Amino acid sequence: MNDLTIGIVTYNSTETIGKALQSLCDHWPSSLSCHVYVIDNGSSVQADYSLWASDDRFTFLSSELGNVGFGAAHNSILPLLDAPYHLIMNPDILIEDDGALPELIQYMNGHPDVGMAVPRIVDEHGMQQYLCRRDITFVDLVLRYIPGRFFLKRQHWHTMQDCDYHQPFEVPFASGCFMLVRTSVFQELQGFDPRFFLYAEDADLTRRINLNARTVYVPTATVCHLWQRASYKSLRMMMIHLTSVWRYFRKWGFRFK
């Protein structure tokens, strides 16, 4: 049995997946045994995994049904998870500190009521990304797509910037780019709700975990996120985003503010 498993779902992520895998190798925690599952979700452009093909810490899988969605692809490895903790990690994440993963696991070991932990997330310049959020409302959804710097106070409230990001705090909505979950909790919930093709599946998972446990931001662990913000750049991705949030509202109730 490993101490940790890691799931990475890729979809045409050739620009970042190699960097992500190499960062894991460069900063592999010597104190932990890990296994990484890389799931290709029907990419039209195949990444080159030859550098890691002979490394028994990595298993490379492909979706037989094409792009089944972010959550469903992660769920495909649920039966394979044999470690106390499982990391959901995006292909645009870089591990830059040997202590990041052990720090999160140590925190969860010391807090058995925590079902999920998330680290401090920075961009490639080391600037804080405020990816801890309060629950989704219609107002906060609309403000995401208003250009310019309007309603900053409300936007900062939604991203919990009224909290001290140098201290741990509980999170209602954690970003799916990097989530460390207790495997038993993740499997009991049967993973992500596959009705969310992309977007809002992380808000839904956080909310379901928080029904019986806690999600906590742990600032002593830091990772780098090469954030693409695809839904801001593509009309198609924006429509997928809006559809997912609509499904979220139908599941959990429609809130305006």
C-alpha cells in the first residue's frame, strides 16, 4: 500500500503535462510512497510520456469513451486507489517544494475531522491565487464575466480575501486544480458527480465532503498553478461553465446573493 495516490486528467495538455510530471519527479517526497495515475481523456493531440514510461511510480491510462468529462475521468480510477490519501491534481500544476505534499498529509493526520485539504496556490511569478471561495451565487457568477475592476469588494468576499491567507481556514468551495482528499471519504462519495462535465464539480465535491467533514486551506504547503482560465477566453467553454453552474443550482438550490 502506498501513502498517497495522485490522479491527473489530461485533455490536449501537451504544453503543461510534461512539466507537471517532471516537477513530481524532481520534488518526490522521500518520506512518502506515491503512485501517479495519468488519465488521457480523449485527447486529439497525444503527449509524449516516454521519459516516464519505465518508471513504476506512473501508470498511464486512456479513456475508452473519449472525453467523458473531468469528474468522470477522475472517477475511473476509484477502484485502483489503495492509499489513505488521494491527490486530485491538474496537469498545469507544478510541485516546487519537496515538503508540500508531506505538509498537507501531516496536517490531515493531525486533524482526523478534515476530509480535504488544499494548499497555498501561486502563479509562475509567486503571486497568490485566491482560489478558495464561498458558495456559488448568481451574483458571483455574473461578476466573473463583467470586464474591468467593478464590484471588487464583492469579488474579494467571494474569493475569501477577507480571511488571512497566511493562516488555515475552512473552505466552502475549493478549486479542483489541487485537492488532497481522504481516500475513504472520496470513495464513499463515489467521487465526483459525473453530471458536471466540467466546472462546478469541485464546488459540488467540496460541499458534499463538508456535510460530514471539513475542507481546510493549509498555507504551509505551496504549489504553482499555470492557470489557463479557459472559460474567459472561449465562448464554448463559457457555455459549458454556465451549464454546469445551472446544474449546481438545480441540485443545491438557486441563490441570488
